[in-house]
Amino acid sequence: MKINRRSFGAIAAAMSTIASGAAAARVPSRSMPKLIKPPRLRRGDVVGLIAPGGYTNDAAIEKAVRNIEALGFKVKPGAYLREVFGNYAGSVQQRLADLHAMFADPEVKAIWPIRGGSGCISLLSGLDVALIRRNPKVLIGYSDITALHLAIFKQTGLVTFHGPVASSTLTDYATQHMMAVLTEPQATYTIPMSLENAKRAAQEPHFGIHTFTHGVATGPLMGGNLSMVAALAGTPYAVDIGSSILFLEDVNEAPYRIDRWMTQLDLAGGFANAAALVVGICQNCGPEHEEHSLTLERTLALHLHPLVIPAVSGYSIGHIRNQCTLPMGVRATLDTHAQTLTLLEAAVS
């Protein structure tokens, strides 16, 4: 077919339109809601103890109560804290009732799930968003609690906290950085990575920090447990990867599952659209019983090595004792050379 100047111009215009559409599809999400910061915690405040996911037991409850009281707070247990429904801590209605009761109770200043487990995703469609928005307060936890963090932030803008659960074994590192973020509003606060974790790297390499791409990046902190973040992809509660410092971690998962979830998230939101990608310490995530398997390190490299944004693994985030507390949605700066995360605003009011 002979192409004259007019037809060439039409083809060029069409190609330009297609290219513009493709570029638009890669524009990072900018739908971050306006932040609502919960009031800071003070000594003597009441902390609501609930189990929104997996069931618990008396030993864990006793440990959680000791943790809360040792930090100078008072404990208010949820009405359904000891319920058991399969591997869940009661029915969806019971777990929602405890969560909503704690948000509605003016005496309660913070809500601290006793554990993660599974089941929090079933609460999301029943969340009383208006109630939560009217009564902002601290919510802290990790693992399955990621579902609550992402859904509440997406619908209300409330800053919640990815950190220890109430029954965690609280180390000096974990306690220091959790209390600083929850009780001391500061214009900036720098979180270094745990020296204890670095020491463990000599025997357990996944505790070591591996920098795939050096750099400094700034953006809102978003993320949590990898399997849960991946499970919410394509739902109204999906994580906003665009321009964020995306942090991910998991535990007791084979490398092929880590690979699948990382691929799913990359397809859904595009890791390249993030400001930075931070993978925490993934405990017990080596090969299981497969005859052939990539290691965790090689699996992470598949996803982090090609990135031009700052990309690291082995940071003090995850199912570990020495974990830092990260406020969801708060702007922060990652410095890979210093191996720090610096919060650029207070997370509490």
C-alpha cells in the first residue's frame, strides 16, 4: 500500500493517541485520601484488646495484658475476645461488634488486636466507616491486620499503624520505635534498622539487608503482609502503589508463592510506579519439599533487581521480634545508604 503524506499523518496521529493512552495507564495513582491522625497515646490511657482475625487463648491474653500494662496503659477486653468459630475468633458479626464497640467507646484510646491469623478480610464489607471516621483512634498490628489497615485507610484516611500485635514479644527496639510513633508527635522521626537483626544475618542470611537499587525516595508509607496485600488487589481496598514507599513482608511461605504474589501486585499496580519498594524480613520462606525451587533471595531478586527506583530487602519489618512501627499513609523518606526510614510528619495529633 502506498502511503502519502496525508495517510502518514493520520497513522502518526493514531499512534500518538495509542501511546498517550498507554502512558496514561502508567500514571501513578493519586487517590490518597486526606489524612486523619488519631490522638496521641498517654500514660494511663485505655487500650481495647480484641481478636478480629484468628482465635486466641488464655495464655496469649495474659501475655497481651502484661504487655499493655507494662507500657503504662489500662486494658479493656472485647466482649467476644475468647470466642472460637473454626479457626476464627468468633463469627464475622462478633468480631465486627468488638471492633466497632472499641471505636465507639470514648474511654478507649487505642485498639490493639491480640494476633493476626486469618479472617480480617471478611470484616471489610461490614466496616462502619462513618463510625470510624467520627472516632479516630490508634489501631496497631501486623500480619492479617493488614486488611483492616488498608480498608480503613482507603475509606477514611485514618492513619493506622503496622507494628506489633498485643501478644508480641516486645523487644527494646520494637518498644522504643512503637512508643515514639504513638506517643510523641514529632515533625520528623528517623527509624534505623535493628542491630540485633543485622547480627542474626551471619547465621540467617534473610535477616541481612540487601540493596538492589540505591537511592533516596519520598512518599506515603503503604503496604503490609504480602499475601494480604495481594489478596486485596482488584478490590475497593487495594493498596495504592503509585508514588508510595511500598513495604511488604511475609512468613512461612514457599518462594513460588512469594513469586506469584509479587507478580500479581506488579501486574495490578506496577512496582515501577512506586517511589520505592521495601521488603521486610520474611521468616521461614525458604523452599519447602519441592524437588526444584528458587531460594527466597533469588525470588526477591527477580522482582527487585530490575527496578530503577530504590529497592531493598531485609528491613526490620515483619513477623519478627525486632520490628519497627510504620504509620500507614504518612509521608516518609527511605535512604538506602543510611538504611533508615524517616517520617516527615507526626503520625498522631
